[in-house]
Amino acid sequence: MPQVLGFPNPVNEKAARVVAAGVCLLAIATLASGLYWLSAVLAYGFVARVLTGPRLSPLGRVATSLVAPRLGPAKPVPGPPKRFAQAIGAVLTSGAAIATLAAGDSTAAIVLLALIVAASALESVLAFCIGCQVFALLMRAGVIPESVCVECADTSLRAHRV
């Protein structure tokens, strides 16, 4: 039986950027349409990717299986920072879904979705992962132990992967 839970390490950065583009487009569509309940769809995708990588995420499956392979050779990057970034997305979109569905507060949903648009746009367009940067800061501060991502702690290991 294949393992369902778990996150890939390394991650293909091209696939991560495709996922970010999809998230950005869906968040923009949610904001533009005023259908803030769609934040629950975004939240599902983020939670699925945190728990299983692309396995149970429709967007993750399309990105890793169909789109990224057509963009050329994979560009491997460490998985733990990407998983951390997905977890931040899960918190923000879950907050937007709860604000909308449970509290009827579209203002909170708008603010949280705007943060998702900004972060996913930076990732998809510029390959700048805000969550990954926060992860690195937390590692440097000793909040996240080096054992979580040895490659992140020792950047010389990245050269060996390429």
C-alpha cells in the first residue's frame, strides 16, 4: 500500500511555482467574484498539500504530473521550507473560510485572501517564497532545529544535489 501522508523532499521548484500560480488565480477569482466560500476550496488544497504533498491536492497533481514536466528539467529545492509555506497558506485560507462561513465576516476574508494573492504571486512570478524565508529566519533563530532540514542549514549540500 503506497504511503499517503508525507511531503516530498526535495520538491520541484517548477511544480511549486505552478501551484502558486493556480492559488493566485483562484484567490483573485474569489476576491473578484465575492464568492468568499471559495476560500474553503483553497484551504482544502493547502491542508491536503501539507499532509500529503501533491497526492490529494488536485492543483498539486496537475502541477507535478502535467505542467511542471513540460517546463523542462526539475529544479530540486528542499521540501521542509515549502511544506512550512503551505502550512502558512493553510492557516490563512482556513481563517478566511471560517471568517466567511462561520462569522459572516467578508472583510477578514478579503484581507487574508489578499495576503495569499501577494505571497503566491511572489512565488509564482519571482520564485520568492515568503514562507521559505520565514522558515530560514526561524532556523537561524534556533526555533526550528537544524535536523528538520539539514540541507537548509548547510547550503553546501545543495550543490551536491544539482
